[in-house]
Amino acid sequence: MSREAYLIIDIGTGNARAAVVSPGGELLGIQREDIIYHKDGRYPGALYFDPSVLWEQVCRIVSFALATAGDVCVLAVTSTSQREGIVLADADGNALIGLPNIDHRGREWEDMIADKSRVYQLAGRYPSSLFPAMKVVGIRHRREDIFDRMAWFTSISDWIGYQLSGVAGYEHSQASETLLYDIGGKCWSEELCGLYGISPGLLPSLVDPGSVLGP
């Protein structure tokens, strides 16, 4: 008889992991692979990953974890990931580039924000190249080939959700790491988007943690 289980996909800074756990928390199967990063010579301190390669890794480690777990009935799949990492996608949902939390391609433009205290007041984060808004600014300046094709971006964990369900969203706690989210209003901030020159149309709808995205 099949055992009920949950599948968890975790994209960390160093590696990607897939785990199968019982509703009671028993670990039934787990597998991991190191994430492959590439240097981007257009900027100092810039790193990126190929989302198609990462997805192949995810499929591989999920298959191994499920095989290890044995006869299970997966009730749900959930994902988590490194904060500040994002994936940029086109209008057809094709991923263009992945930017990890350790990518600092926006560092040269950190001084574009004169009133950093205002950003902190709204976003609860002091602006720096660590955050997605500055990564997108960097893309706009030197990767027009990507920026002109980008229709939306989201966190890595929410991109995993999109790959599994076809529904693009941005979970609130991940959104709070973008410098574009009003933590008091729990919504995207038009003011912050304006400061960074990022269209609010690039931001998917916000979703609560634990929401069912799709089958």
C-alpha cells in the first residue's frame, strides 16, 4: 500500500535538493546536486546560472528521491530557495537567465538611489546589489538582449512552482527581498518600482505561502 508523502524542492546557494517526507516528518528519500554558476564578464562580481540546466538537475534529483522513497503517493509538492535569487522569463514563460543571491551585477549603480532611507522605510531593507531590483538594473544597462525580451521575473522557488504548475506568482516573504515590496502594505510598491525604473508589469501576482498554484 502506498505511503502518503510530500515532495520538497530546495534550491540553496550551493546545491539543489529534493526530499520526500511523510506527513509526520520522516525522511523517506533525498538527493542533491551542486548548482553550476558562470561568471559574467560584463560586470564585476556577476554570476549567473542556466535555468534549463537547473531544471534538468531538479528533475534528476526528484526522480532519485522518489525512487529511494519507494511506493509513495505524493500529496503535494512545495519549493523553497535562496533569498534574493531570481529567474527572468519571456512572455511565453521561457526562462532567459538565472541570477543567484551571490550575483552583484548591480553594484555599479547602487548610488542611483539618493534617499536610501526611504527605500528602507518602505522595503525594510537597506538597498544594495544583493537584492533583485539592482540585479534587474544591471541587466537593463548591459544585457539589453535579455532585458528587452523579459516579460516577468520571480524568485527561484516561485519559478520552480511555475515550472510545475504553469502559474507565475511571487510569494510574499520572497517578494520582501526584492526592494520593490511595501512591507507595511504587503503589496508591490509603485514608488519603489519607480525609483529603480522597473515596470510593475514585470512583477507577478503575490501569493500567500502554502497556496495551491495548480495541479
